[in-house]
Amino acid sequence: MSRSVARKTALIVNPKSASGTTGRKWEQINQEIRRGLGIDYDVKFTERQGHATALTAEAIKDGCELIVAVGGDGTINEVVNGFFDREKPLNRNAALAVMSIGTGSDFVKTLEFPTTPFEAAQRIRLGKPWTIDLGRCTFTGLDGEQRSRFFINIADFGSGGAVVDKVNTTTKVFGGQISFLWGILTTLPTYKNKLTKYRIDDGPEEQKVLNTFVVANGRYYGGGLKPAPNAQLDDGLFDIVSIGDVGFFEAISSLGKFRKGTYLDIPKVTFSKGKTVVADSEETQLVEMEGEVVGRLPARFEMLPKAMKIIV
């Protein structure tokens, strides 16, 4: 048996993930997980937004050194944030594993991780720890207060935040790719690109009209779009993509390239790498990470190299 599961383990389960399928079919899913993991584990169900963070912290303080996030990208994000208290690790030996059952399920695409419960559990059982980077974003919360969150995959602002807000406040019943495509098609026709000021690392301050700005640790978001095709989870750098003043038809005609990650020849797209991004705008721009709207600009994105362990 791999050392990755030869320790106290907790599953943090979002029963509402995958439009409630996880909760409705939990008995069957749990049987597959148990067969794949082959060990005993605690199961903790989330009951509200933010609950996964509290449950994760509670489990780590109780001696769990392997935390398995069972749900979509939003659940994974909450679990990641539960590994820290006031931005300090609760236990540097604790590791994350992911079992992605959700609408987006984009982070596991970077890991090339299976999405069926048995295969994912088996991969966790045989897997080994890998120390990866995290992003940290300080932003203005929806309540107007300054907030800070970690993200493991991708954060962005601009039209991406507006699309996620539309998807999350309507329906995810059609699954990731179709739900996010519907969100794009119903949001972009009326979305107004916004004048944005930003700086990458110690470079000059840029001021441009932007549609979307992506700060990526992983490769995929938005139900399978691939804005950062070469992103590495352990290189200590963000892959940063800014999409300029594109119109609706320009954006829609480029979707195929964004899905394939072959968009860099589009004139209004800019790519760079960096460790920090600071951004602001006089107009409201929503910040989203891992498929959840968390706040708005101004925001600061900071790379934290080798910040946590994940089982792969």
C-alpha cells in the first residue's frame, strides 16, 4: 500500500455537486471509493457555502493527513483554503487528493486524473505526494471588505467573472461544457469591456480596455477551455492571459482556439508569465476562482511556490 493512504484520511464531500447527483447516489459512489482506496476513512458532508473549508481545518486538527475533496472545482478550492489558518499551514505533512465530481471539473484535467470514483480512488491509493504551487488573491469582497483566498487552478476577472456569475445563479444541470457555453452565449452579447489598470511583477503599469484577464496555475477552466496550455503546477510562475477589446462575434469565433489552447496568434490576446499581478478598474469587475465568484477588483494575485502537497 502506498504511503499516501497509510495515514488518517477524511473525505470532504459536497452532496450538491454535479447538480445534486453526488448526494443522490452517495451510497453507490461510496462503495466504489471504498473499493478503490481499500482503507477506512471519515466522511464529512458540506451543508453550506464555505463549510468545506471549516471541515477540512477540523479534520487536519484532528490528525488527518490526507484530505480528499469530493466535488467540483469550487469544493476543491474550499478544501485547499482549509489547509491554512491565517495563511499559515495547519500541518505541512497534510496532503490533498481530489475526486472531481462537479459541473466544471477543470482542475483534474491538468492532472490528467480519472473522474470515475473507483479509478480516482485507486489512483489516490497508488499515488505519491507532489509539492505544487498555489496562488493567493487579495480582493474586495462582495460586502466591500478586503478578503484573501488561495487558489490551486485559475482565477480571472472581467467577462469570465460575469459568465460564472450567470452560470451559478441559473443552472448547471447540463454539465460543465454546455453550462459554461450557455453562460458565454448569454453573457457576452451585452457585456461591456472595461478599462483596466494592471501591473505584472515590477513591469510598467498597463492601462487597456479588456474583456478578460486570466491568472493561471493550472491549464483549464470554464468547462474545458484551455487558456494556459503549457502551465506547470510547480514552476513558481503564473501563466497570464489578457484578452483585449474583443466584440461578441470575435470572442465566439475564437472559442474553438481557446478550447484547444491554440489562441496565441489572435492579435488582441497577450500572454506572459509572472509571480504577481495587481489590477484595478473604476468599473465593477467580478473576480472568480475555481468557478466561484468571490469578489471584485481591486485585486492582487501572488504566486506561492511549493505551498502544498497533492497526491497524484
